[in-house]
Amino acid sequence: MRQFLPTIGRSSIVRPLAVVLLAGAVSGLAGCMSGKDNDIDALALASQTEPADVLYNQGLANLEAGRLGEAAAKFEAIDRQHPYSEWARKALVMRAFTSYRNGDYDEAVSSARRYLSLYPGSEEAAYAQYIIGLSYFRQMPEVTRDQTDTARAALAMQEVVDRYPNSEYAEDARTKLRQARDQLAGKEMQVGRYYLERRNYIGAVNRFKNVVDNYSQTRHVEEALYRLVEANLAMGIRPEAQAAASVLGQNFPESEWYKDAYALLQRDGLAPQAAGAGSWFSNASRRLVGGGAQPPAAPQG
């Protein structure tokens, strides 16, 4: 995975981290670091008399070396000892990143949100928002489980795309947003199929319509339209089954799901038929790729 870090001030913390380290600070660190990542108390005592810039560069050195606990302690010490300073601002976003790297996602989100509340217009605001999205994205569960973190990941990444479209994080945010939305649609499909199997047709129809309404750019929309044909036929609502097949054929004429929907209708002597203007199916067709007003042709093959 591509690793992102923000650019703070005139120095890039990323490519590589060492470019921001002062040579004197690095040599001075060699004799004072214990090498024990869990010796936080000793670090806190030692850092009480150190200037903010020294603490900051020590934090970067520890981060680069993989000593995440020590790095977090240094960045926290800046916030505690030099509040509201420029170094505290830089340290706060780096603390968010360090927590993310350490798998402490709640702390990462908390630090990033605090950064955004204090410095909403700063150049690192996009990165703080991106960290929030990443933290939720890394906690996305399997599709069979509760998707709260997936929904939070989608919302956070949408914020990156909407508020910071020209940032270096926007492209990756768009990719992860698509993945999160696809998983949310997959969850809706799983629940809809569950209802369909148990003949809870109204519940199933509502789930499948939600996929078409809110996740029309995902790979699940074709199946959702087919399942609407299936559910409406099961309820004996033939016009809506025909309208669902029409939307499917208008927008995805080469789809295997359309072939199956067409065959399902033919068993009852039916064919796809566009719904009247103003209906849910008519509006759905306009929202999709290539919907028109006329019934689609029979599938080929």
C-alpha cells in the first residue's frame, strides 16, 4: 500500500522522513534513547526540559525507526509542554499518524478530529481528514457483519474528496470510497436475499431499491434489479416486475442478470415493459447509465 504522510512547512516528512532531521539532533539522540519502546515514564521525565523542535525531531526519528510508542510520547510531550505553538500543531497531526501506524485507530481519529477543530484551514487539514478515513477503512469488517465502520469510512473519504479534491490524498480517497460503498451495497444485497429466501418480499424489495437508489455505481446494481423482478413476480405484481426488467435491459443489455430476468418473465408469458413517467422505475432508469423510455430488446444469446 502506498504510504502517505503530510508535507508540513517547507520540509517533507515523507520521502524520506530523514530529510527533516537535523544532523545535530540525530547525533544527540544516539546517547539518550534507551531503545525500549515501553519506557514512557522515563521519556516523559527526560523531555521536560527539551525545546519543542528537539522533541519534534526526536519523535520523527523514533517514528522512522519504528519505535512508535516513543514517537507518540514525544509528540504528546510537545502538545503538553508547548500548547498552541506551531510545533504543537505539527505534532498533533503526527501523533494522529503515529497512532494509525500503531493500530490505535480510536486515538488516531480523536487526534485527527482535534486537529481539524483547531486548525481547519491549515495545509495539513486534508491529511488529518484522510487519517480519519484510513482509520475507519482499516476496521471495515466482512460483509456479513455490522457495517458501521464501513459507513464511517465512506463518509470520511467523501469528505476528503469533497473538501480537498486537489490534495495528494484525493485519488486514494476516491478508490477507498468506491470500495467502501461497494461493501455497503453488498451488505444491502445480503440482507435483501435473506428476506427474499424467507418470503419477506416487502423487506427484500426495499433493500434492493436502496441499492439502486444509493449505490448505482457499484457492481451490485444489476443483481438488485434482477431481484426486483424476482420479488415482484413472487408477489404477483407483474407490472413492477416488467418495469424492473426494463430498467435492467435499458442500462445493462449485455448483462447475464438481464438474460435471467428476461427468461423469468417469459415463463409467465411476459416481457420487459417500461413504467410510466414519474414512477420509481422511470426515475431509477434516468439515474443509471443509459435508461430510455422504450422497452429494451430481447437479450442476445
